[in-house]
Amino acid sequence: MTGTSGFIASYLYTRFSEDGFEILGLDKKKPNDSRVENFKVVNILDKKKLHNVFQSYQPDIVLHLAARIDLGIGDTIDNFQDNTVGTKNIVDVCNETPSVEKLLFTSTILVLPRRINPKSDTHFDPKSPYGESKMIGEQYIRENLKADWIVVRPTSIWGPSPGSHYQIFFDKIFQKRYFNINGYDPKITFGFLGNFYYQIFELLNEKDAIGNVFYIGDYKPVRVRYWAEIISQAFKNGRIKSLPYFIVKLLALTGDLLFFFFKYKGFPMNSYRLNNLIIDRIYNLEKTSKIAPNLPFTLEDAVTETVNWYKKNINK
């Protein structure tokens, strides 16, 4: 498994290990999660070292999650070599390793504009260097990999693992610094990590999944306001207050200006984040649900597990 220091990969690693699989984690930095025990520091841009590790370990299945994951706004595709050259190296090394039967590649919904469902598995229209880099990875796998492959495009994934973008969301609710926006309550396709693992597991064991692209997430879109409220209740914080839209819009414009003039990314609001809080983002997961129909976690179960993890590991 590549990218094992990332929040999704470290969770998947522990779940596969708990279920009895022998798994080797690779990343260019050591993971913070002490449960990731069988691990090697390998940069996927170092093709020679990657080749040597594959020849020594002789994996049956490769789960490729390593990536640069920021959008790269204002950047160029040339600076996303982890995603382009790195994925090419993974494919080439898989082709050089006879034991490899299958590759699962984690792509992104951003190979298309947000909220757009694909017309086919090869329908692409990326609007960022990150999305373009993942498109290039998908295309290289499709055209060059000798082994079987599966591509997954995660939706908005969250759960009990360090490094999640949504950890900030939980932070703000825990600190009573999160506010709903008057007049807005978008429906969004989120995905809980526990359900993500179940879906990946089922796809890897289904022959009809081979050579296909699957969107990964929970099958029922979630109202953001309801999700925030049950998180607040789990923290025993009571109901969340609301702010008028124009105040949040002013904060977003402030964040935009700070980034434009000073490249400052630490302001809590910008127009990108504001749009995520007011616009529906619903994806068609029917193809995935046919193979993995019975998600093990409800939204309420997922919130309880994540809040308990947060209290134990983040809010010590």
C-alpha cells in the first residue's frame, strides 16, 4: 500500500491488518499511526528503490494511494510528479513483478468539475492541476498495466484517522466555533472511512469490478446541517448557531484577498470553502452499490465512532 502516512491509507492499513492480511506500507515519510508496523520509507519517484522493494516483497495486490492532494491552484501540472511520474513508476514496477495480480488506484472526483457525474469511465474534464494529474494516472494505468486494475474515485471522505480535512470541521464544532449559514443546507455525498474499507474490500473480491471505475461514498446524501448537529450533540455542545450569509461571504472574500496578495492559506474561510457549505454535491454510486450493497455504518454510528476517536486521540 502506497501513501500509508495519509489519513485514508493509514486507516485501510490497520483494517486490513486486523482482518488478517499481510500488508507492507510505503511512503516517503513515516506514519504517525503506531499501528502501521510493517513499513518502509520509499519515495515512489525513486523507481529503482521501488523496484527493489517490489521484487523483495512480491505483492499479490497493490493499493496505490500515494499522491499530492492539494488542488494546485495557481500551480502547474509539472509540480504534480508524485501523481504522474509516481503512478507511472508504480505501473512499470507492477509490470516487472510477476506476483502482482491486481492494482487498485485511488483517483479523484476532480477529474471532472465538482458535482458532475461522468457519462462514462473515460469522461474527463479536470479544472485543476490535481484533477489533471489523476486523469493522467488513470489513462496510464488503462493503457499500460498488464495486471488487472480497479480505479476508485472517493467522494468527501471522513472518519477516525489523523490528517483528515474534516478534522478541522470536527475541531470547529468541538470548540463551538462552527456556525450554520442562514438559508443554506446542502445535500452532499460524504463517505465514512469504515464504509470506504468495506467497499474497497468488496471490489477487490469481485471479478466484475476489474477494469472499471467506481465512485466511493455513502449511498444516502447527507444534509450538512443535520450532520453538524449530531456531531455537536455527540460532543454534548448543544445546538449550533447560525450566521447571516452576507457575514460569511465577507469572511470568504477576506480569505480570498489574503491568499491573492500574501499567499496566506490559514484563514478559516474562502470562496472555495463557502461554496462547499452552500452547494449540493451528489454523486451517482449505483455502480458501487451493486457490488457493495450493505454499508456497515449508519451516519449516526459513524459520528459516534469518530467523536470517540477524536476525544481519545485529538482532544487529550
